[in-house]
Amino acid sequence: MNLNLNKREKIAVTGAALFLSFFIIIQFIIVPVFEKRGDLRQQVTAKKDNLLDMKILRSEYFTMKGKLESSQQGLKKRPAHFTLFSFLDRLAGDTGLKDHIAYMKPSTSVKEDSGLKISRVELKLQEVTMEDLTSYLFKVETSENMVIVKRLSITKTGKTSGLISAVLQVETFES
């Protein structure tokens, strides 16, 4: 097909063809490349965030694993016939608080999420000095028997005596 176009029409057709060519190249090649590049950058950022989260979780896992191994070693070091009740009773005798024990209530439970058996003793001490209570608590918390004071309630007894009463809840895991 031979079109007889004058010079001005040829320039207009050529300009339109070039414009159309540039539009198609930009619309179907360049724009998708930049869009894909932006998507890839977002994906890389998300993957970096995931990697950082995984590193944090890994660190927490190894920390918890170390604590678990330490706890297991501590439980193995305990005497074979260890009971929390007798341990607390013996410590009360050692610190001179045995006569101040109002009651000792032992109980056991199983922790639902781990299946571990928890031995617990609620102990009430009456009319003791703060120094005696502090000494007793120190010996409980620093023993190698993996015993912790879970809860402590202290009340003042008398107005001028300087004596206190305390209710302790002490726990340990049983092996």
C-alpha cells in the first residue's frame, strides 16, 4: 500500500508512530520492571525482618534450653528423698524459727502446659523479727535445691513490738 503523504503528514505520522512506540515500551516494559523492583524490595525487607525475628527466637530458644539443662542438673544434685516440707522444716530449725511456725500446708499440682509436678508449701511464721525472716528467706532462695519463694505476705504484729507475721508460699519442681 503506497500512501502519498506530504512532508507535514509524514512528520505527523512518524511522530505519532514514535509516540505510540515510546508509550508501548514505557507502559509494557519499563513500568512493569520498576513495579517488580519495588515489590522485590518490599519482599527483601520482609525477609530481613523475618530473619531478624528468627535470630531473636533462636537466641531465646538457646537461653531457655540452657536454663532447662541447668534446672535438670540442679534437680539431679538434690538428695534422693528430698521433700520441700522437710527442707523448710529443717531450715526453720536451723534459723531458730521452728517455734514460730503457725502452720505448714503442703500441696502438689501438675503444670498443665509442661506436665511437671510442682510441690508447694504454704508456711505461716508468727511473731518473728525482720532479721530472722530475712535470714530464713535467704537460706531458702540460695539453697541448691531449686526452691523459690513464689509469694510472700508480711504483716506487723503489735504496735511497738517490732515483730511481724509472714505467710510464704514456697515452690519447687519434683523430679
